[in-house]
Amino acid sequence: MIVLELLAKGDLKNYLQNSRTNFSQYTLWNYCCQIASGMVYLSGKGFVHRDLAARNILLSENEVCKVSSSAFFFFEIDFFL
């Protein structure tokens, strides 16, 4: 069994398109910084995402961005010849 966190606001693309609020520059910048931080973390662990898009960013109830994907994570392997 796998237990996953509920990310109630869904993906970032639909959230931004369907929300009736105008997002401040601070809010959008905050999303960008959270996504960049997640990508740095994955890169540091040797993962390559290969499909970073708003549809693959999930938002929690507190508007914390989580980088996700269903099938596009690859482990980066260094080959030495």
C-alpha cells in the first residue's frame, strides 16, 4: 500500500486558469521559487524530471507547490568510459 498526501487544490494549470482571483506578483514568484527549489532537490538526488509543466505541479491547501509526475522521472546515471 502507498499512502500519498492529499493535494486538495489540484494541479497548478487548472488552479490558475479556473481561479477567479487575480494573483499578485508575489504569489506567482513564490510558486516559481517553490518549483525551482523542488527541481534543485530532485537534481541533487540524481533525478531528471523531463516533463516540468504546470499540469505536473500540485498545490496543497496551504498553496505549497509539489513537483509531480506519473511516469516521467528518470534516474541520471553517469557513465565513465
